[in-house]
Amino acid sequence: LRKLKRAVYGAALGSLGYTGWLMYRNRNPAEQKPFDPSKKTLVLLGTGWGSTTVLKNLDTENFNVVVVSPRNYFLFTPLLPSCTVGTIENRSIMEPVRLLMRHKSREVRFYEAECTDIDAQNKELTLERRVDADGNQVPAGQGETTKISYDYLVVGVGGTVNTFGTPGVEQHACFLKEMGDARKIRRRLMDSIESASFDDISQAERDRLLHMVVVGGGPTGIEYAGELHDFLVDDLTQWYPELADRVRITLVEALPNVLPAFDKKLIDYTQSTFKENKITILTRTMVKEVKEKSFIVQNPDGSRSEIPYGLLVWATGIKSQPVVDNIRAQFGAAQSNRRGLLVDEYLRVKGASGVWALGDCALSGYAPLAQVAAQQGKWLSRNLNRLAVQNTDDPKADLFALIEKNCRQFKYSSQGSLAYIGSEKAIADLPFFNRNITAGGIATFWFWKSAYLSELFSLRNATLVASDWIKRFFFGRDISRE
Ligand code: FAD
Ligand code: NAI
């Protein structure tokens, strides 16, 4: 027994020491080597799941690395819906990219800018910094521009929200794609609630303000509706008791059911949980227009109705980024699909030389998922590291050509799907040997929490998220309007 005790104490002390060392190393990175003119320049576009995974795993001994992104942080998107109501604070799921860069053995350069164009002939990129002195976005074409060169390019620019050209969406709806979107939803939500608490408004106007609408029954819309429900039940009932009963949540989906990519059992479970939680689901209903205070739907029988709302969140999936069209245009007939960049089994952009694409902007035959982008990033960085080491003596070696001869093709291995559906319940569709197992409920919620906690980008992020969950448990969500 004494031996066991000693082993336990030893292990505890060891892990404490290791955590301390990790924290010290995090705050005190070692000196970095400068750029080496004899190495090739590898430019990474984007700081999302794909490009950041490349950066994390790439050995910068072998390349001069340059990162270009309008966002100087990585965003852990799976927990973004939690930020819309304050279950998690925004910065807890953001990881500054410079922390990662500073821990590489060789200096990495970063440009906080958008890549707007590419000259494939001269291997040159045009960058535009679309931010004014107050930090606000300026319209495309009005920012400062600069040009940089590359030997190798990795395009990981993700996608952008798809409105399908529906009138009024850009002007009146909120999206849920970036941190700025979550911030805007939280502000508008509190705006609607505070406005509804005025005495001198009509009951119809109060009901409009308290009608929260989610368009799109994919995982984003479902998770957001779940978070909104929790906010209503846990917090609004306490702090706005006179209003909480009048708040309505409606989810509108054009297809016959929500979550089309999930197992039928999980779809039924989600729909019945939403029913219990008094979230109305309108299926086979398509939003045709969004106005300032109401939206128009086409009902299942083909008729149209106008429904008033206070807050409308548009979560109907993604389409390709504008820069992707410019990149496609450089590679002619090989890039015939307007939905993104066609890549081969080695993630090489078809028709290009020295250009790879990964994640949501690449048409690789896989769904637009963080898991896919991260696995692609890992695959690409490991192969580039290996090829660079194998060819250190040959500065002219073309890794773009060598990857096909020397590496296995990229194959995605699904780790399953998880989604939070509100009231401390989650659903999971997990691969198990050759079958899938499905689960839904409170135990799955704890699995969901632990899975996301372990997948967070850094120990720092995991600590912040865990402390947000504890804070919420003891003090509730912060309802102040920023
Ligand atoms: P992104 O992560 O979108 O990153 C793109 C990067 O490119 C960003 O840094 C952006 O600023 C930058 N960029 C954009 N334009 C330019 C330009 N012109 N020049 C340079 N840089 C540019 N997937 C899952 O597998 N599981 C989940 O639970 C999950 N939850 C999600 C929840 C939400 C709310 C959302 C919105 C998505 C979720 N996803 C999830 C999907 C997942 O986030 C995406 O599939 C993933 O982010 C794709 O990674 P990416 O690297 O291709 O692009
Ligand atoms: P999505 O494409 O999965 O779903 C969008 C839904 O909106 C579709 O069901 C579509 O029928 C519906 N729709 C489109 N236009 C409409 C209209 N006018 N009116 C009503 N409904 C309309 O989009 P989502 O949820 O944004 O997800 C994007 C990607 O991110 C997907 O690949 C998804 O799997 C992934 N993701 C995964 C998560 C997870 O695994 N937990 C969480 C969030 C996103």
C-alpha cells in the first residue's frame, strides 16, 4: 500500500511539474533562427483549422514560412454557438497565432491581411489590409495593398456564409461563422430583450422583439437554438421573469427534417427534445426574404406567410470565398467547379504548380468539417517535413512533384459527429469498427464536453473554457450588453 501511495504521489508531483514546465515554456519561448535565403518560402493562407494545423506541425527548419490571414488568431468553431449567449467567453476559444509562431524554431512572418489575388506565373500574391485606424473593416478594394512571393502555397481560406441570394439577409440577419458574428448576436439578443421590457410598447411589438428565429436546421442552427434555449431557461427566467414566458424560439428548415447528415434516430431524438423545450421547428419551409422586422416563408403547401421577429440568425451553410474565384481563374480548364478548388488525392490544386488547398475551400470529396481540415493539415505538414529532409541536399527539389511518388494519398478517417442540442443533452454518431453507434442524452453531453475540452488548441484555451463552465455553474451567464 505504501508503494502504491508513493507511486500516486510521484505521478501527481510529476504531472504538476510537467504542467509548470509547459506553462513556463509557453511564456518564455526560445530564440528563433532568422529566415534562411537558401530555403524555399512556403506561404499559408488562413489561420483556420487547415492552415493552423499545418503551421503547428510543420518543421520550420526546412522552410521560410509566411502566414497571411485577416484574422490573427485561430478560432475553435465547435464552441462558437456557446459564445452567442455567454456560456463561454469569446477569448477562451481564440488562440493568437503569434503564440504558435513564436514557438517555432525559425522565425515565421505574419501579415494580417486578405489575399485578394494570385499571379501563378510569377508566384506572387496580392494582399489587402482591409482595416481602418479604428479597427473597422473597409470595403474590398479600399485597403492598403502589398505583394509577396512564394515557392509553395497552401490555400486554407475556408468558406463564407451562403445566403443563396435571398433578399434582405445581408442587411438584416446575423450569421454564425466568425467571432464577430457571435458578438453581434449576443448584442442584438440583449437589445431585443431590453427593448421588450419597455412599458409603452404594444403587446404585438413585445412579442415580435421576443421572437428569436434560426434559419437552417444543420448542426450550426441546431446548436445555436439549443444554447439560446439554455440561456432562456437558466438566466432570462431569473433576471427578466416578466418577459421569459413570452420568448419564442423558431427554427426554419427547408428540408423535411433537421440534421440531414445525422442518423434517423438522432434526428428524431433532436426533434423530440426541441418539442419538450418548446422550440418550434418548421420543416419543408423555406425563407424567401428577410425584412427589417419580419421575414417571408414559403410554407409546405406553397403559400407564403410573413412572420415578425426580433432576432434572426441565418445558418444555411457556406459557399466559396471570393479569392478562390481568382485562384481558379489562374488554372483554366482544370478548375471548372465554382464551389471551390478541385484538388487531387495529394491535395494539389489541379492545374497548378506548387499550390495545395485544404479544408472548406478545397473540393476533395469530403464534407466541410474541422476534422477534415485538421487531418489534411496534419497529412500535408508531415509529408512536407519528410520530403524536405529527404531532399535537403537538393535545393531545386520540387516537393510538389515528389509528393506523388513518395507519399501515400490523403484518406480521411471520420472520428464521428457530435452536436449539442440544449438542456444539457448532446447527440453523437460515432464510428465503431465497421458500424456506427448513435447516442443522445445527458451522458453524451458529458462526452461532448470532455471531447471538446481535450481537442481545444492549447492548455491555455482548455483552462479558460473549463473555468467559463465553472463560472456559469456558480454565477450564471453574464447578461450585460456590451
Ligand atoms: P476556416 O477554419 O474557416 O479558416 C479559414 C481562414 O482563412 C480564416 O482564418 C480566415 O480568416 C482566413 N481567410 C479568409 N479569407 C482569406 C483570404 N482571402 N486570405 C487569407 N486568409 C483568408 N466542424 C466539425 O468538424 N465539428 C464541429 O463541431 C464543427 N462545429 C462548427 C460550428 C460552427 C458554428 C461553424 C461555423 C462551423 C463548425 N464546423 C465544425 C465546421 C468547421 O469550422 C469548418 O469545417 C472548418 O473551420 C474549416 O476549416 P478551414 O481551415 O478550411 O477554414
Ligand atoms: P448545413 O449546410 O449543414 O445546413 C444548412 C441547412 O439550412 C440545410 O439543412 C438547408 O436545407 C437549410 N436551408 C438552406 N436555405 C434555407 C432557407 N432559405 N430556408 C430554410 N432553410 C434553409 O450548414 P451548417 O449547419 O452551417 O454547417 C456547415 C458545415 O459545418 C457542415 O458541414 C456541418 O456538418 C459543419 N458543422 C458541424 C458541426 C458539428 O459537427 N457539431 C457544428 C456546426 C457545423
